[in-house]
Amino acid sequence: MNKVITVSRQFGSGGREFGIRLAKELDIPFYDKDLISMAAEDSNLSAEFMKHYEESAPSIFSRTLYSYYQMPMTDQIFLAQSNLIKKLAGQGPCVIIGRCADVIVEDSVKIYIHAPLAKRVERKLAMDIGVPPEKMEEHVKATDKKRKKYYEYYTDQKWGLAGNHHLCLDSGLVGVDGCVQTALCYLRNIGKE
């Protein structure tokens, strides 16, 4: 595999686990949350500050306030991460999770992992992430809403649209392992036409 693979995912679909396993199978680097600290090292921004604003679109208020003085913090973070993602993609094949990487790395293989809401809630409850069971569905929906807003703000594309990806996989139907095996088969056939 000689391409960068970008993975977009619904919250709770197992997209991160999918990316880790896929990278391991292909013996290539994997990048996700570590992009925050790496981007902080490459910029003047602190890692803690970046974590707070990461994957957030600026509010209308912050846009108006900053337009006269400087670029909003969310835009600075997006720019720092975008520059890092381009740099990593230029170094060779890797798997990058989220952060609009599918648009930033234009020639990547774009994979989208999704699952029915009930399966995603079940998965997150099993992970015990500190959210009460009665609030988990709301938490999953809110996280997806935040990701959607961020993605659509910075890319001008619809989040989760099949036409924006090369391969869309339902982890609720075949599990993360099934998604990895399907993706490996798909990747083996790239360039054979």
C-alpha cells in the first residue's frame, strides 16, 4: 500500500480501533489524538489549549470578535493540524483519523466507518467513558453533531456523505474486524484496473 489512508467515523462506530488495526496490518504509522501534541510542537500553541478547542468550529461571536484583531483560535488550531497532516502525508503511507484529513490529503484513500445509533451507544457503554447510561445516546448524538459542524465548516462538504469517500463500512453489521478485512481486500485491489 503506497497511499495515505484517511478515516472518518461516527462517534462510537469503532473508527479509531479500525484505524489502529488497519495501520498495524499494513505496517504503517497511525495518527489520531497524537496529532494534537505534534501540531502543538510545530506551532506556538499549547497542547492543552489545542485539546480544548480541537475539532470545534468557531462561534459567530468569536468570528466577529477576532475578525478585527486576529485569526480565531479554532482556525489557528485547524491550520496547525492541517500543516502537520500535509507534512506527515508527504512522508509516506500512514493512517490518519478525522480532523478533515480526507479533504486535506486530496489523493488519500478515504474510508468512512459508521454504525446504527443503538450499536454505537452499546459500544460506548461497554467502554465505560464516564457518561451515565441514560445520557449516552445524547452524548453520542452531541459528539456527532460537533464533528459534523467542524467538518462542514472547514471543508464545505457534507459530513458522512458516501460520495465523499471511496469506501463506507458499517461496523454494526460486520464488526471492526470485518471492516478491517474488507478494507484490506479493497486496498489490495487499488491500481489493478
